[in-house]
Amino acid sequence: MKTTTLIVITLLFSLAGYAQNKKQNSMESKIQTIEDKMAIKQVVDVFSNLADTKEIDKQVLLFTEDGVVESFADGQQTSSLKGREQLQQAFSGFLSNFHTIYHQNGQQTIDELTAKTAKTTSYCQVILIGKQDGKEMKTQMFTIYKDEWVKQNGQWLIKHRTSNFVHRVVEEVK
């Protein structure tokens, strides 16, 4: 009888310890997921801030070395860039046409998330002001970014971005 009671008590303590460990692992997993989602959102926002200040050299570091950006307007592909050098040249060249750049990031969804990869959808309105044909012009672009991410050395980086410019408005600033 004492042996049976001792076995039952030992089993109960073992099960309680197992349940506590499982609960702890679950909590750590949830915290890691929240941290990853926040880190990804931070990169999206920093990308926009760096575009606004034309710090392209820092902006391209948010992509993997072989990062890809494919851009579409009106359903047609307008460019495909690969690697930080191409990204730097294209982003710098485009933004040099404007003296004021302003990104407004909207909703973002994390469509897939693992420990090392993610897929997201982000909405953004971009406002660009600069001279065109001697006139001060404002261009508004409404953009949906579909991003594929990888986590390298503890940092989330964009591996592949599809930029879909769904609407564009150009008007003279008076």
C-alpha cells in the first residue's frame, strides 16, 4: 500500500512538473511570436522613415544581400531589382526627383510566421513633392507591399518585396 501511494504521489509530481514546463514553453513561444511581429512592424516603419529622409544607404540594409523588389503599376511589372546595390541605385535615383517624401503606413497583417521566416501584407500611402516640367507637383501613390522575410542573426530582413502601386494621383501644388 505504501509503495502504491508513493508511486501515485511520484507520478502526480511528475505530471505537475511536465504541465508546468509545457505551460512555460507555451508562454515563451507566445512572447517570441509577439516580439517577432513587433520587430517586423518596426522594420516596415523604419523603411518608410529612411525613405522620407533619403537615407537609402541605411534603408537597403533592411533587405537581405540578395533581396528582390518587384514593382507593379496597373497590373504591369515596371521593375525588378536584385541585391542591395541595385536597390540603392534605383531608390536613390527615384527619390532624387522629390524634395519632400512622406510615407503613411496603414494596416499590416502577418500572413505566415515561423521562427525564421514570415510573409506580410502592408498598406502605405506615399506622398512625393517635387518639380516636374518647371511646376511644383504632388504625387500620391497608394501601395500594397507583399513581403517575404527571413530572420538572420536575430534580425528580420526583407528577402522579397512585391510593391503593387494600385492608384496614383498627380496634381500641381498651388
